[in-house]
Amino acid sequence: MIPRWLAVTMLSTAAAGCSGEYILTAPDVAAMPGGTAPLVVRLQRREFWFYTPVEPDAPITFGFAEDAVRCGRTGPDGYTSVAVGVPERPGRYRVSLHYQDRQGETASGRADVFVLSPDRPIVAVDLDSLPTGRSGSGAAAAALIRMQRRAQLVYVTEERAGEPVAGHALLTGAGLPDAAVLPWTRRRWWKVGPWWRGDSTAEPLVALQERLPRLVAGVTTDTGAAETFYRAGLKPLIVGRTSSGVASAEHFASWADLALPPPTTMPSAP
């Protein structure tokens, strides 16, 4: 069975139940035009359905648009990363991933790079707190579509940190606007450089702000997520009839009431 992770697996010629299935996993990347952005990949091998050891010291090739093909070698934890050149025009771009072992078995996959505009503010949306059932997703979808008229969206997720394909499918199924699905690492699932290895749950957002200086606010229904947004310097926008002591948070009784506050009340952005 193909996992829900962002992976394309190639089965070996061995009989079912034996080893031979590689898993390439890569989260989305959000970046500003020009420059470079880090792209992280993890390689595992499925020995059995419940046992997927990492593959260390494996060369992974990255191909991105007209950028030169890059290669990274996985470390002891199965991760590798390279810096890819970011196009000058905002849009969604695809990076192809490829691995071939010494026996000739291969695995191919992809990662998506979302290039955002430097002229519009960016809002992070807590994907894990969104209503995705038929009864509640319509109001949330309408609210986020309205917000897109003034701002760009990115989604942050803990529950689907390693499976952005499932995250995008969830958005599509719920009628929510599609955008980059990015991990925020409360459980330290992904690591993108040494700045992600500290103890603070706000550090992934701080690192994201270094790449997205127009990131100014975060939408959630969860008080804990709102606190994380606040510690990262974002303005928390909390939806739902709940009270919280999160400093600078703005509360909205329902998704129908959600709106991006005036720029004068938002954190300053370059």
C-alpha cells in the first residue's frame, strides 16, 4: 500500500512481504522570489509494513526547473537537504527527487516550492484546528477565501508534518484554498538547519519568518497554537467562542467574523 506521505515508492522484484520498497518524503517549501531555499528529504526503506528503517549515506538528486541538478547524501538519520534556486516569479514550482541504489532499484518523488509575493502580507493558518467535516468546513473556506483578497496563506501542521500530499487532499476535499503545507515541529519531526534544533516550539515559525518577512499573523482555534504564534512575533487570530490570555490576540466569535485586522495593529514587516 502506498503511504500517504509525499512519496513515490518502487517495489522490488522480491515476493510480497519482503524488503525492497523505498519511501522518499519531502515537505512543501515556501519562499520569496530569488535567492535560495532549503529543501529537506528523508529516505526510508520499508522492510515490513510496520518497520521502515532510514537509509543513511544515500545520494538523492534534486531537479528544479532550469536550476542545475543538485545532489545530497543522507546522514545517519536518513535526512539530507540542499539549497535550491527560487524563481523570480511567484507561483508553485515542482522539484523532482530521485534515488537509485547499488542494485539498481529506484525511487522517485517530488516536492513543491511555493514562491510568494513580496508585496502582500502572509498569514499562517493552523491546519490541524480547521473544521474539515461537511458541517463546518464551508464557513472556514469562505473566511479564508475572503482573507486571500488581502493576504497570502500558508498552512502549518503538526499532525501532517510528514505528509503534505494528504494535507493538500484534505484542503481540496473541504473546499479550502490550497497553499503550502508546512511542518511546525512541536514534536521535532523535521529539521531544516541548526536553528530548528532548540527547545522552543516557536523556533520553526521564527525560521520561517527569516524566509518570509511578510509573515505577520496566524489563524487558529487552539489557544496553544495561538501562544506559539505570539512567541514567534505573529498576531494570533483566534476563531471560536473561547477565552485566552494570549497577548495581542484578536478574537472572532465564528469563521464568518474572521477578518484580517488593519495594518496598524499588525506586527511590522519589511
